[in-house]
Amino acid sequence: AISGLETAIARAEKAKVSDEVIGKGRAALAEAMAKKEATDILAKATEGQDMDALSAALEAAKEKGVDPKVVEKGEKRLAILKEEAARKEAQDQLQKAVEAEDIAMLEAALAQAETAKVEKKVLDKGRKTLEEVKKRKDAADVLSASTNGSSIEALEAAMKRATTCKVSKAMLDAGEAKLAALREEAARQEAEAALLKAIETASISGLETAIAKAEAAKVSEEVIGKGKAALAEARAKKEATDSLVKATAGKDIDALAAAIEAAKEKGVDKDVVEKAEKRLASLKEEAARKEAQDQLQKGIEAEDIAMLEAALMQAETAKVEKKALDTARKTLEEAKNRKDAADALSASTDGSSIEALEAALKRATACKVSKALLDAGEAKLAALREEAARQEAEAKLLTAIDAALISGLETSIAQAEAAKVSEEVIGKGKAALAEARAKKEATDALAKATEGSDMRTLATALEAAKEKGVEPKVVEKGEKCLATLKEEAARKAAEDELQKAVEAEDIAMLEAALVQAEAAKVEKKVLDKGRKTLEEAKKRKDAAAALSASTNGNSIEALEAALKRAATCKVSKALLDAGEAKLAALREEAARQEAEATLQKAIEAAAISGLETAIEKAQRAKVSEEVIGQGKAALAEA
């Protein structure tokens, strides 16, 4: 306290205490007075509204060592003043953005206001204004796009939305003008479409009505001209139709043909034209039927295929009676069958197909083909059958070679020799038989090795099996067995290495052995033991490093914690003993420093009981004789 220091200094001067101690007292008094002044200034600034003054007072208070609670109160007040200032600034910016109705300003101001915790009513007003401005902008954009477009429905909807959102009158007026223009254009297009439709239907009354409406709707002169042309065409078509109906009712072929030609030119209805054409065809058919029947009779008598075909075509077209047609068709069919049978037999005799030649001979006999052709066919058939037997035996042997079955090869070789198959093919069969026997031998050897556990024997058998072309499935089974044997051997080796590393408790060995053991899929129990040992070794290493560092340091708390961890992790006794020794030394030094500080305080307080206790404690803690001497001098003076 200031008063205590002033009194103590006065007494010390009166008691002729050393200038050094009195100097310390005066320095402490000056420091206490400066601290009180800084405290008073801070308290006053804390009660005010001036942020700069409060900030300066806080800086001075910290420099003079003012009570932390007083400083904390000042800092809290400064934070409140800053928050209030930020809130006022944010509220002002938001109000400006609301008045400006600018989206970017509103979004930025709202973000600032929310951060500054502006009151909800002000924020809600800003959000509502932002929403309305966005809607108005969207409505204006849609109206602008629709005004530039050509959809009446889209423009009507955009106008309705823009009106609701209070879009500018200029934009609304432009939209109304465009809507009127679009509606007028739609009416013109509708009238034009109706006229074009009437042109397509070619109805006289419909065309007359559509032309009148198109003229009223200001459809282009070009389209109206098309309508008038279509109307004239429709009237001409009606006149041609009437003439055609009249000619169809008569029997004059020339008059009817002329009326049909005119009707087609004027586009008379297809049904009317077809009816007239049918009538004309009927008249022509009656004239042609008599001519066709005469030609057909000549062809039947001659039995000539070309004459019969031509006469039949003419007679069928002319619809000659069925009996005459049937007689001609039968005669034509018999002539064609005989010719086809002879051609087929000749082709099959020149060919190499037994089936085709047998069928051709059978057909040629039925169709009464010449004996010379039949004899030549029979001779060729006997030669083909002999060659087929040889080829069959050769094919079976080649098939047996492909199948590589020992029994099949033996049988096929015997048959091939009997059928006089070439020595080359028989030689291939015998080579395939030898290969099949070697393959079977390799297969049996591999199967036996696969059932065993000798890796070297199995590897040799696999090599031989691949060389002899043993079935891939059998080889694959052997390879899987070999892989399993290798995997088991690798697993045992990895397990042994891991056990050595566990016993050595060496981190590098453990890490390498664990990687090898995991790759070899060593059982989980063994892996878990290795991982646990590695974890303990790492913890022990870390604990030893931490203890070593703390033993070299000066922190009692850090050394106590490091010793506790090191003991838990079973660090070496030598490290633990060194740590305990350092901890004892640090505690002794801490006790000495505490006793010296207590004595210095008692010297300053100048209380007899306090000095006596402090001197006694300082002596026990082995404080320096100089400091203890100062204490004794102060006690004597007190």
C-alpha cells in the first residue's frame, strides 16, 4: 500500500537504514503510485463511451501492472463499445441499401448486419426489401425476354407478373404494345392457315369463305392469289368430273380414254378416275380375251416352253377361262420338269455331291429323261461313294487327332488304314497318339504331385505338364496347389521373423517383420502380439526421450509427468534414477527461491514475526548468507 510505503520510508530514513534499501522502497512507492494512477484512469475510461481513450487507458494499465480483473473489465467494456459501433454502422449501411433498392448493396449490408447482430426488425425489413427487389428484377427480365420473343402466352404471363411486382411503366407499355402486335399477327396467321387448309381440301365453298376471311385479316396477296388459283382449279376439276361420269356410263373406249386423260389433268378425285379406268379396262379386256385364247391353243399343240409361257401370260392377263388355262399350265409344267431334271442330272454328274446325284437320278427317272444321261449318272455315283468312304475315314482320324483321345486315335488309325487313307494323314494320327499318351503320363504325374506336399516335385510336374499340353484346368489346379505350398512356407518364415523381432523388442525389426507377416497373411493372434510389442517399444522409446529432455530441463511439472510416463512404460532404471535425482534438485532449488522471495517480502513488510519465520525458513532452505543477513538486519531494525 502507498501509505504503508510512505510511512516505512520515513521510519527507515529516521533509523538511518542503508540508502540501497531506502532506494528500493522509494522505487516501490513510485511504482505503486503510477499503478494507482493508471488504475484510476482506466476505471474512468471504462465508465465512459470514448473507445480511443479506453484503448489507451488499457494499454497504460497493462504496462503499469494494474490488477488483471480491472483490466479485464476495461477490455470487456471496449469490446461492447466496438460491437455497438459496428452494429450502428451495419444498420446505417442496411438502411442506405434499403433506400437504394440495390441487390448487391442489400446482400452485402445484410451479411454485415447479421454479423453485427442488428435487431431482427431491421434485418427483416432488409430481407423483405431484398426479396421484393429480386422478384422485381426477375419479373423485369422475364418481361424483357418475352417482349423480345413471339409467345403470346409467355408475354401475357410475364405482363401479369410484372404488374404484380410493380415493374416500370415503360416496360409494361412496351409489353402491351408487343402483345397487341402478336395478337394481330396470330389472327393473320390463323386466317392464312385456314386459307392454306382450304387450298389443300380444294372445296369450292370452303375456298370462297377462306379467301374472304384472309382478305379481311390482311393476309399476303401471294397467299390470297394461291387461294384464288385453287378456287379456279377446283371449278375446272368439277367440270372434268361431270364429263368423266357421263363417258363412264357409255361403251365408247376412245371417248372414255379421252375423258380419263382430261380428268387426271384437272385432278379429279381418285375414286371417280379409278371407276372410269376400271370400265375402260373391262371394255379392253373383253377384246383382248379372244386374241389370247387363240394364242394359248397354238402353244399347247406345239409343247414349246417359250410359246406356252408367253401365251399363258397373255391368257391370264386377258382372263381366259380356267379349263383352257389349266391344260396349258399342265403341259408347260411337264415340259419344264423334264428339262429341269435333265439339267440337274447333268450338273450333279459333273459335281461331287452324292446326295444331289442320288436325288437328280431319282427325279430324272420319274421325268423320263434319256437313258444315256441316266447311265452316266449311275457310274459317277459309284465313284463318289467310294471316295466318300475314304474321306469319312480320314475325317474321323483328323477329328480323333483334334480330340487327342488315345482309344479314339487307335480305332481311327485302324479304320483309316483299311480305307486306304494317305500315309501322311495316318502318320499324323500315329504322332498324335504318341503325343496323347505322353500328355496322359504328364497329367497323371501332375495329379499325383498335386496331392503331395513336395514343392520341387510339383514345380517339375507343372513344367512337364505345360510342355505336354495338359488340360489348363489340371495345370491351374497344380499351380494353385504350388501357390498354396509357397504361401504356407512364406507364412512360416514371416512368423519366425516376427517372433525374433518380438523377443528383440527392436522397433525397426518389428516394423519390417510386421509388413512381411501381413503380406504373408500370418494369423491374427501372432500379428496382434507383434503390433502390441511394437506399440509398447515405441511408447517406451518416446517416454525415454521425453524423460531425457525433461531431465535436461528446469520444469518440475514436466519432469514429474515424464517420470510417471517412463515408469508406466518400463523405461531403464538408469534413466529413471537420473530423473529422480534431477527432480529432487529442482524441488530443493524451488524451495530455496520461494524462501528467499518470502524473506524479501518480509523485509519489505518489516513485521517482526514475519521476519523471524522467514529467516528460519530461509536458513532451512539454504538461502544465501547475504539475503539472510539482510533479513536479520531488517529484524534488528524492526
